[in-house]
Amino acid sequence: MDELREFLKQLDAEFLLLIHSQLERYTGFSGSASEAVLTSSGQVFLFVDSRYHLQADA
């Protein structure tokens, strides 16, 4: 995630939207129905469907 935070700073963007294939690369989360938002303040919001709640909580 540090690599993504640095990329966000370079873009001078407010947020990055990560799709499921990017999530697996950067976090190891493998749920196919998932997205995340990384904000410039460092917050991460993970969006998954109900099949992945247990994996997301881990």
C-alpha cells in the first residue's frame, strides 16, 4: 500500500479506485467482487459483496 500512497501523491489526486485484480496484487485479497478506495488522507475503504465478508474482516 505504501507504493500506492506514493503514486497517489505523485498524481496529486484525492483518491485511487482499485479493482479486484489490483487488490489481490497489493493486498492479497482475492475476492472477485471487490473494489477499494484509497484516499489522500490514507484511509482505505473496501467494498465487497456478502460472499467475501469473512475474508474482508481478516
